[in-house]
Amino acid sequence: MLVWINGPFGGGKTQTAHELRRRLPGSVVCDPEHVGFGLHRTLPPSLRGDFQDLPAWRTGVVGALEHVLHRWDGVVLAPMTVVEPEHFDQTVGELRRRGHDVRHVALLARPGTVRRRLRERSLGRVAAAATARSGFAPGASFALARVEHCLERLRGEEFAEHLDTDGLDVPQVAERVAALCGVDLLPPAGRVRGGLQRRWTAVRHVRLG
């Protein structure tokens, strides 16, 4: 099974994916964003736009995830914001057409909630040199500007299942995703240990989603 966790930038996709990985034995996180990072590194800076607009990103993501799905016995978790219907069809839709069991969940919240999460995440990185002056992680202004656009697109029927995350913490969101996908999770870590795990996940992943 592939669980594609969608949502706006700041929607909690990465934290949810890693919470699931910790509590779902045999699962693995395969991040489609890294395919885009690799494509960017092959291009001169002047040609680096949104990597999702590159056909190579869509085909590369399908190829990489299909490779894992054929060879991995556990659940594969893919946290990635995709809001363009054509891009969604050429990734999630294509994997389904190839016969894979793909569960898709879009994490939604009120715009104010998403903005607060983005700001909290950025402020948590102030110690990094890149954010010491502004208090925001690189790309945060881009993410903040796209909150309404992402939420509006993701509320479309083609992006179901929808999960409202307002008022839920990361372990609770993971549990709702697991229930929608029909998988059982181990109990969550204690408050202190769980908080440290989530902080470490935030430090290791500079993405905004």
C-alpha cells in the first residue's frame, strides 16, 4: 500500500508521515520532493522553476515509487503537496492505473491554522543562519502566499479523502490517517519523547510542507 499524504505547505504532511513510520512497523517514508531536488541540481539556476511543472518529475516520482512498491513488503508513505489536477492524475492517478493500492489523504485546516503552523515552524529555525534575521525559513513567504490557493484546490472532490486537522495534534492526525487507510498503529510515544521526536523531524527536514 502507498499512502500519499497531501496538504498545503505547513499542513503537517512530513510530521504525520514520520509519526506513522514510527508507529507502523515495516513502513517507510519515500519523499517525492527529493526527486525534484535532484532535477533542480541538474539545471542551471535560471531554469529552476517549480519542479512539479517538469514532466521528468512526474514520471520520476511514479518510477521511484513503483520500484519501491514492487520490492517493499510494508506500507510506503509519501508526503507531498500536489494541488494541480493534471499533476495529481499523472502521479497518484498513474500509480492507481498501474494497479497499485494507493490511499490518498489531504490534510486540511483553516487558513489561519496553516499560517500559524508555518510561522511556528519558521520561528523554530531562527538559530539557522539563513533565518536569523527574518525569523522565517527560506521559502516561507512563498508558502504563506499560497495557503488559500492550496486549500481551495485540495477541497476539490478529486483530492478526497479529506481530513480536517484543526484542533488535532500530530499523533491524532496520524491515527485518523491510519483509520482512513485501514491500518493499525502502535501506541504513541510519551509526551516528552514524542515531542523530541517531532522536533528532530523538523530539524532534519527543511521542507515547508
